[in-house]
Amino acid sequence: MKINWRRNLFVSWIGCFFTGASFSLVMPFIPVYVEQLGTPKSQVELFAGLAISTNAFAAAIFSPIWGNLADRKGRKLMMVRAAAGMTVTMGSLAFVPNVYWLLIMRFLTGVLAGYIPNATAMIASQAPREKSGWALGTLSTGTVAGNLIGPTIGGLLAQWFGLRNVFIITGAILLLCTILTVFLVKENFQPVEKKDMLSMKQLGNKIDHMSILVGLFISSLILQLGATSISPILALYIRQLSGNSANTLLISGFIVSIVGVSAMISSPLLGKLGDRIGNHIILLGGLIFAFLCFVPMAFVKTPFQLGFLRFMLGFSTGALMPSINTLIGKISPPEGVSRIYSYNQMFNNFGQVLGPMLGSSVAHTLGYPAVFLATSACVFGNIVLSFFNFRGLLKTKTRI
């Protein structure tokens, strides 16, 4: 059966957009929902933080398990499983009786997640090698757009239809994603018996660039850490910069969103450029540019300056996401590509957990500007590691 990988890319983009949005759409109103569930006021912030972070934590823990199963049963099956599972867990949030059931269902949503890494693994295995950077860059815009627009969609739906109905609507959309994936995504995959499957040790022996692969995992973690480290302090930092402006929340939402706009513009273009000159060069350039954007954020005087630097930061994000995914696809043996991408997703999720923890702890002890300097230090360490890992490719001017 001939595979139309472009159609798979289109459907997968839709799925990545809505699954990405479902993870982030609760951000604007989760504290209010926690409060409505009868939680004592003194514990609302604690349970709201847990409800937000438990999703990413559960996804990080269980991602390798689903990746292992995908290499045995196929990526499409795991995409359908994730979309169908999240349909149930997201929709059921409308009916939870208390905050403890909210935490349980949010945890299960993370457990059953896995649409995005399996879609990435499938497109990486189907797209022609010379177009893999463009294809994965395009696919990554779905996730970026979902994470970007999710909070806005969630806030508007909550205002129009009420908090509980937001989850029912989200479940219905995820059901549509499930149906689209079942009927439109095609994959030629021969199931592998468990006894015939390569162990992780055997898989590792077939990877020629293990140090580069580990470095890419770390880059994924740092990318998410940098994206989320300012989330606990952004509104407060903007209020400080603007002198307690009445539009602090509006400005904060704009500054959060603006990084995704430039990332969506640049991801396909830089992915295509990486196909021509080498994805490792685009990755190094993206890391250096990210460092140059983060450092001055600690010294801005106005929200406009911060917004401009965040917009520029999006171009580095657009360079990093497709470059990491494309390099992982080229390094990974075909029989283990889903497991490799699942481990990368695990590092992504841990970055989402560690970022807010880093931001809040640094801000508490050293102040808001120090958060950006701490993030810059993490990015700089990643630059040094990446130069070390890519030194052979840079000296010989070769590509993976």
C-alpha cells in the first residue's frame, strides 16, 4: 500500500494542535475551577499547581512505555489510543465531584497521552529524507499553535459556556481527532512479536551517535525549561515593569503568545534550511540566538522590550524543534524510532515540570530578573555540550 505521507502530515498536524491545546487550555481558569469544587481557600494555589503539573509529570513517566508498544504494534494505533483515551479523561473532568478526582483525571490524561511523539515518529519514518526537516518543522507548528492558542481558547470557552462545558467541548474535539486518525491516517507496519523485538541495549548498540542523541534529549529539556521558567512570574514581572498597569493580564497574554507566532513562522522555513545545510548547524544557531535573547530580558525596562525579545526568541524555538526531531529521526534505527521519540518526549515533559519550579524558586530568592539569567545559564551549558557533541561534524563539514 502506497503511503500518502503529506495527508498523514496534515491529519497529524490537526491532532497535534488539539492534543497540544487540550494540555494548556485549562491554564487560565484551573484555580477558579479548583475553588468551585469546594477546595478550602488556603489550599487553592497548592491544588491548582498540582492539577497543572501532574499532567506533564505523568506523561513523562509513561511515555517510554507507550513508545515501546508503538515499536511493536505501530504508531497509528498509539495515536488512536492516545486521542481516544484523552477524549474520555478530558471529557470526564466536567463531572468530577472534588479536587481529588480532578487530580486523578488530570494524571490519567498524562498517562494516556502520546499522540504527539508517535505522530512525530510516524512522519519521521515516512517523509523522504531530503524533506524530513521541512515535514517535522511543519508538524511542530501544530503543537506550538495548540500550546499557544490553548489558553486563549480555554478562557473564551469558559466565559461563553461555563467551566465544566469547556471539558465536554474539548472531549468532543478530541473524539473528532480520533475519528480522523482512524480513517485518514495510513501506515504500513508489520507487528513485531515481543520476543523478536530489540532490547534497549541492542537498540543502543545500533545507534552510531549515542552522545549526540543524549545531547538532543537535554536540548529538548532545556527548550521546555526555558519556555516555562517565566510562567510563574511573568504577570508579576510585567506589573513591575509597567507600574501596576490595569492591563497587566492582557499584556501578559500577548507576551506569552508572541513567542509562538514567530516559532510558527520560522519552523517550516528553518526545517527546510536544515535539510540543505545541516540540522546540527541550525540547532547550534538556535541555541546561541536563544542565549542572546534570554540575557537582555533580565535588564528590560518596559513590557514592550520584553515582548520584542520574546518575539525574537520564537525564531530560535522554530530552529530548535524541527532540528531536534529531524536529527533524532536520522540517528534512530527504524525498528526503535518510536521508543527514541518517546524518551525525547519524556525529557520534554520533565522540562515542563522543572521550568516553573526553577522560575519560582529563583524569583523567590533572587528576584524576577534572575530567572532569565538562570535560564540563560542553562542554555549556555547546552551550547557548550552541543559544540562538544557536534565537533566531529563541524570539523569535517559532514551531516548525519
